[in-house]
Amino acid sequence: MIAHHRRWFYLGLLFVWFYGLVGVTATAQAAELAEIRRRGHLIVAVKDNLRPLGFRDGSGQLQGLEIDIARGLALDILGDAQAVIFKPVFNQDRLALVTSGEVDVAIANLTATDNRRRLVHFSRSYWMSSTTLLTFSPQIRGLQDLNQKRIAVLQGSRAIAIVRYALPSAILVGVDSYQQARSLLTEKEIDAFAGDHAVLIGWVQQVPTAHPLPQPLARHPLAIAMPKGLRYVPLHQHIDASLSRWQAQGWLKARIQHWGLASPS
């Protein structure tokens, strides 16, 4: 009889412990979104040198599609589009700031890839970017015009394999930066450059002779990066719901068109 009661005693302790743990977990799930609301502002990693996604205008103010999205989230979550603190970041720091908790989310030209999903959670896509070829030459209008031509690619980038597959006869020229590629295009030392469509659209908006070829070489969905874990699920769901509503209402499409970012065909 004593052993019987002892068994039920320990089962009762296990029951209390289990449901106590569930209660803690349920509270933690809402904590991150609740904390953002409690402190009254959203902290977002963005680009400040990538027209037209995120850049500084003539007065030094941040502008661009991703800035609009961040302000839209601040309005949805906090009721104030200005309740957002922007943290400009270098590409190599975008995921680290999310995983370390220094920012709530990153909206910074991030492609949702399987490797990155191991580190962070991604929202649904807000824009489909691509690897695109851009040229300053009016004689080059399509892929057929680039056979045996000089095409610049970033050293070590995925664009190398993409261009080799699409244009096996092209002469690849390695560059260390977008700035170097732009200089080589201006000096006519290369015929085209394969790079991120979002960056190249910024060039088109600044250089009258620049034009991307109409055929994208590969597509890349851009998405918002957030911390992983059950405690962030309410934040994930809230952001996805906002993006879905903006798409249904046409607001997102209007902002994409406003910034000249109509996706390549």
C-alpha cells in the first residue's frame, strides 16, 4: 500500500512539473512579440547603400522598398510607422545580428536559402530577385549577343556557375566588388556583369545607358529573417500575416512598382 501511494505521489509530481513546463513555454512563445510591444519600437537590420531596397537619400534619410516594409511592420505591430530603429549592416553581419538578438528582424536583401534556414527563420517572400546580366552596350539585347563576350562575376559567387551553365562560351572576368564591375563596364573593359537584380536596378536608375537583359539567369526569393524557436512563433505569424494582407490589398505591389522593382520576366 505504501509503495502504491508513493508511486502516485511521484506521478503527481511529474504531472505538476510537466504542466508547469507547458505553462512556461506558452508564456515564452508570446514573450518576444510582447516585448517588442512593451518597449514600443522595432529594431530592424537594413541596407543603407543598396538602391532601391535600402539607401540614403540626398538628406541622409533612409528610403527604399525594405524601409517601407519595416515601417509597415512597425505600424502593424505598434500602431506607429515611425516606431522603428534602423541598424544599417554589412552583408556578412546580417544573420549574426538576428541570431545574437541585436535586432528583431533583418530586412536586408536576404535570399531565403536552405543553408540560411539552419540559422534563422524566414518569412514568406516579399519580392523575387534574380541573377541578372547588365550591360552598358546598346548592341547587346539578349543572351545570344554575349557568346564569347567578356562577362564579369564576383569572385567566389554563385553567379560563376550560373553564367557558365547559361553561356559556356563566355569569357569570365573575376571582380572583387560591384564597384569594380561598374568601373569596368564604364571603361568598356567588359561587355556585361552578372549580379543581383536589385543592385543592378539601382544602376539603371542612375546610369542612362545601363540596361539589364530581359532573361533572368536564376531567381532568388527575398524574405525577412527572424530568430528561430518556439518563443518567436507569434512574431513569425504576425509578419507573415502582414505580408499576406499587403499582397492581397495591392500595397506591396504598389511599393515594388514605386521603386522600379517590377520583377524580371
